[in-house]
Amino acid sequence: MSQKLNNGSNVFVGNKINAVYTPSDEAMYRHNAFIETLPQFDSVEQICKLIWRKPAYSEADRLKIPQKRLLLVQTISNFVAPSPNIIDLAHRIERLIRNGYVCRNPIDAEWIKQIRAGFPELDWGSEIPGYKPLIRSSASGFCIIGTSGVGKSTGTECGLGLFPQVIIHTKYNGHELNRVQLVWLKLECPQDGSLKGLCLNFFQAVDLVLDTRYYEKFANGRRTLDELLPIISKIAASVGLGVLVIDEIQRLNDAKSGGAQRMLNFFVQLVNTIGVPVILVGTFKALGLLNKEFAMARRSAGQGDFIWSNESQDEVWDYFIENLWTYQWTDTYSPLTLKIKQAIYEESQGIVDIAVKLYQLAQWDVIGTEDEKIIPGLIHKVAVESLRISKPIIDALKRKDIKTLRLINDVHPAIESLHDFFRRAEERVTTSGVLNTVGNQQLGSKKSLEDEEAPLFIIAKWLVEGGIEPKIAKESAKQAIDRYSSESDFKMAMHLAYQIALNLSTNQNSETKSKIKVENKVYSSPDLRGIWLQGNQSGQSGYNNLKNAGLIKPALEFL
């Protein structure tokens, strides 16, 4: 999981375990406590199983209400499939960590056994007192450069996650070994783009993982960059750091870091000084910087440069999309057609992060509507509406324009935009579809009598057309909506509004007409009592007389 530092940078935090040792099959790795406590992998299949991230899914979830299904769609962001790039990166990280520990055996007596096993023909200079052969450090590293969103950080974390981050040692082969081994540390370049800020991030990250106080001890003084590097070297040695990963190196700023040349020298010195492998991760913007210095290019090629471009539209991409498509929470299943695959690739250009978000957005857009089907047009629609920020990178990838890619810092869809889209989808589901109610329809409208889609307007207009005075129609509609706000049957609210309107109209007429002398049976027209009594005097019923006067209308006229 990731945790935040004081300056907003992320630190990837892993597992902590007690040391368990397994003798190595490789002669050069034997008798090294730091290496023999690392997990060993027997096959690619085993690594793939450890990399897979499959969120929980059940077909029964399709029967849940839309609001819950909207939340389930969010889990797609945790989906990770073991692509060839991720597997290759995992192998490189494994080799880098083991080779980096070869010349850093924590127990001197065991180091001698290790070197004798690894170099059986080595002359130990038996005639020279105190002689020990010097073995050159194998610390190196490599760079991971690629488009933002293709999976660089995710793949790196998958490779690191194969190993525990912290291992507690107490005893090895009868030797006391009270050591804490920090197998890996991944941190980000600071947002301010300074090299000193990067060093301070190192202190904070170690403190976060190991519960130390290096930042408090070394960050408050006026130490220069040249003074901080030896301190970092000592800390790295004392905690047995296996590999240091520095992400988002494109953030480094020429002005704040003292220029491109100084940055390059810093990275070369970092590997030489701390003596542990270093992996640099960044976008194409960092590519030009790293190519300017041969020494840095040589150091970064310890495992071969890793240029991670967008995925091609091939069987690997099909495998990813087919597994991703499993996570579908629409009430009607939409099969993955060739046209849908093409639409997703066209709008993502093989960038995994964008493809995942397109699938999320498409489901959010239709869940709760009458037709919850995913079609190619929907993919294009949500891409236009919600992924505008990624358009420059998509266009550059279509043109294979590396020069433009170097100028683009980040193309991840802003998380705020995704949250806004989710909130809009949630509001729509609340006011329509299965959860539709009279009150929610009114809440989802502009809440004014001028909104022709508002229930208040619809009922009031219906009453006015039936001969009700506008003021009474509006009040009747309001009371009916309040009464049936939690119901889904709109006609019930209309029926109640009509009854209320009749009562209000009758009361108003009774109050506004002049008083009548009942004893003399004198009534002012059109007093209802007079019409009723006139009907009785003529031999007709009062009801028929009111009906003939046009005061009673057929109910079917209003329904």
C-alpha cells in the first residue's frame, strides 16, 4: 500500500517478517544471510499467481440495486493481470536484489565461506598474513521509461511485492545476527523538483518503514547535497538496503536541482556512494536527460534499459481485455465484441490505465438506466466526455511522436474527474430507474414551476388544463408530492392532487361568494346550493343538476 510523506509524495509500503533461511542452489548466493532469507521462485507460473490481482466478483451482484453496483464498479481499479512486461520486470528486480547482496554479507565468517563457494579457484594468498581477496561490488541498476499510465509503477510494485520489505534477523548458522534488513525502498521525487528534497524523502521513507528518526536528525540542518549523500550511504549500509527505486524522476527541475548535468552526476554518485542497486522510473520526459551522460547510461543498463511503451493490439492486449471484461455489473450482460475491443483500443491506444477507466466510466454511465448495455458508441462517448486530459497523449501515440511525448508530464485521468463522474452517476441512479420516486424526480429537477420535467409542473399543468385555478393547482400539486414523495406510482400523486384541488376550490368559492338568505331560499348565481335546490324543485337530483351545469366532469377526462 502507499502512504503519504509530509510533502505529499507517496511511499510504497510492504510486508515485515522474521527471517527464515533456505540454502541457495547458486554457489555465489550460499552462506549469505541477506540472500538466503529471500523467497525463491520455482517457475513463471508461481510468479504469475503472486502478481494476479482479481477483485471479488459474483454473477449474483447483477441483481443488486444500482447504487450498490455503482460502488462495485470501483473495484475494477484494483485489477492487475501479469503481462509479459510485468513478468520481465519482476525477473529483473529479483536478479538485481540478489546480485546486489553478493558483496554485502552481514557476517564476515560466512562471507569467507560464500566467496570460497562462489570462486573455487580463487587464490587466498596463504603466504601473505591477513590477505583477503577483494570482490568488486555488483551494484548497478536500470531505468524504466514509458508513457504515463502504461503500468510502470504498478509493474514495479508487483515486482517489489514478491519480496518482504523488512526482514528481522536474530541468528544465522549459529552466529548472532541482530539486524534489520530493508530489502527494498520505493519513493517518489518531490513535487518541488529538487535533489535535496529527494534526499529528505529518503530519510522520511526509511523512518516510515522502520520507525526511525533519521529525518529529525539530519533534515533540520543546513547540510548540502554533498553532505547528505554519505549519510544516505551509511543508512543504506546499516539497514541492508537491497534496492532503491526512485519514481517520477521527470519531476526533477533543472533550475531547482542545479541543472541537468548535476542531476546526472547525482544519480551516478548515488549508485557509487550507497553501493546498492538503483532503479529510476519516469516518463519519456526523462529520456532525453538520461541520454546526455554516458556514465549514467552505462549504470542504468545493469539489467538493460526498460522502455515501456503502450501495448500493441495483439493477443496480449486481447488477454488483458478479456480478463478485465469479466468484471461487469450491468443488469444485462454485454458480450465483448470485436468492435468493442477496437473502440477501447482506439480511445486508450494500449494504455492500460486509460482502458480500465474507460470500462469503469462506461458502466457508471449506463447503470440505473432503462438499457444497461455497453456498446462501442458508449465507449467513444465517455472518452469524449471524461478523458479530455488524455487526448494529447492519445494523439501523440497514434502518430508515434516521441518528441511530443517528452513534453507531456502526465496523462492519468484526474482522480477528481472520476469522482465527479461517479457522483453524477449516483445522483442519476437515485432519481431514475429502479429507485425512481416522485420525491426523487422532483429533487433531480430544477425544483421550479418552470421546469417542464418536474413533477410539480406536470401535475399543476394537468390541473390547470382541467379547469383549476393556477394558484390552487400549484398548491395542490405541492401537497400531493409531499404526501407521495417516497412512492414510485406517479398517478397516485396526481389523483390526490385532484382531490385536494377540488376541496380548495370549493372552500374558496364558499368564502368569496355573497351570503344567502337560507330561510327565503334566495341564492346568488352560481351558488352551488342554489343550483342543488333548483334541481330538487324541478324534480331532478341535485347531482344531475350540478352535472348539467358543467360543474361535475367525468373522471376519465383527467386520467
